[in-house]
Amino acid sequence: MKLLAPLAAVLLAGCATTAGPQAPTTGRTLLFSDEFEGTILDRSKWSAIGPEFWVNDEQQAYFDRPDVIAVRGGSLFLTPRYAPGTDTHPRRKADFVSGRIVTQGKFDFTYGRAEARIRMPDATGAWPAFWLLGNGHWPATGEIDIMEYVGEKDWTGTAVHGPKYSGETPFVDRFYFPPGEDVTGWHVYAVEWTKDAIEFSIDGRITYRVTRPMVEHYGKWAFDTPEHVILNFALGGGYPFKVNGIRQPYHGMPAETAERVKRGELSMEVDWVRVWAPR
């Protein structure tokens, strides 16, 4: 059940954060939220990316389709589909389509707390993500990867990218779930972004922190301009390949995962997304 009152947000099941004076959202202003009620994506908040976009040698094309981007039962579902012949990109010609939604042009913010309650499938080479991106030229206006998952269910990654610390960034971390937990359960993935630090947490547990002095050893601090919110479900590509080394039948994704996509078994499910003003 969704709790729509801002101060009740910390009571959601599956989140280790509890109400009280230490709760990270107590007394703060809610800047943006989507509880994914209803039966369609709220296009006043989100735009869907189309097939012209392609990065990281991902093995899917993004399409705005109701079987790929769906809202039902109080959640958003991003579900990759097997659709050979759909993609007409001359170099890519992907066998798969999937979803990527962004708030760019509709909502962005500078400093605050962004969080989402998400669960994901156990599938090698799946690459769902929840992240923030600056509105200017990459990486000059920064990228904050709140959650990236590449198919090993016991961990998720976080990272930041900016000038002279992008791509193979030094600022990357893995959080390994304790016994009995993994990505297939509901978790609240969050970032607390201030003018001098970026702090990541999962279910209220701080997992990693990047500070301005750490970054400035490498390049300019890129996190002082607005960033927008992104949710996407990629398949294969550069990051999964670096983890699993799979080359065939798809770069970074094995046949088993492709077969599960064909059967419609894999989705990134998002219960809600919320962005809060700074403390």
C-alpha cells in the first residue's frame, strides 16, 4: 500500500529506515514523487527515450511501447522484449527492445535526496539502473549512479562520473547484501546529494560516500548544477561484459537470459520514486 503523506514515506515495508528524529526525510519538503498509481505512465513527469539513443554497446533498443513501459498494480514495470526486426538502427539492429524513462525537461534539482523502491530479476547480463544526469554535455555536468545492477544478484553498484573521472571512474563501489537478501527483494536505493558530498544508501544503510576533496584530486567537482532522474532497463553491453565476460550470443548477456526475455519473465519493478529538498 502506498503512503502518500510525505512524512509517512519512511514507514514503507521493505525499507529499514524507521520514523523518528533520525529518519532522512523527516521535516523535509517533497519536491517530486511518482507513486505509479493508475494504469498509464504520467507523461507530465516522465518522457520515454526512443531508438535513436544508444550507448555502451547495449543489446537493446529503447522503444516507447505499452508492453515495455507499463504501470499496473501500483508499480512501474520496465520489461525488455524479444522483437527481432523492430530495430532499424543501421549499426545496432538489436534483437531486443526495452524501456528508459527520464524527467529531463519536466523535473530536475540541485542537492537533496533521491530515492526509489525497486526490485529486480535474478538474470545474468540484465542491466537495470536508477540514476541522475546533468543537463549539459557529459560528463561536464555530472552523473550520479544511485543503483546499477548487472546480473549478480548479491550486489548492486554505485558510481559518480565527471570531467577526468568518467568511464573507468575511481569513484565506484559495490554493496553486497547480507545473507537472506538480494536484488529480487524490495529495497530502497537512495542518494543524499549536498554541495560537498554524495552519500549512497540502501534501506537506510549508508554504503558509500564521495566528497568534494576526493573528487578534486582528479578533476572539477561537477555536481553543482541541476540533474534529472532516469530509470532504465538495458541488456548486456559494456558493464555486464566486464563482470561476466560473455561474448555470445550477445555481448554481456547469455542465451539463458535471452530466452527468459523471450518468455517475458524479466522486469524492473519500481514501487515509487521520490525526491526531497535538502535538509
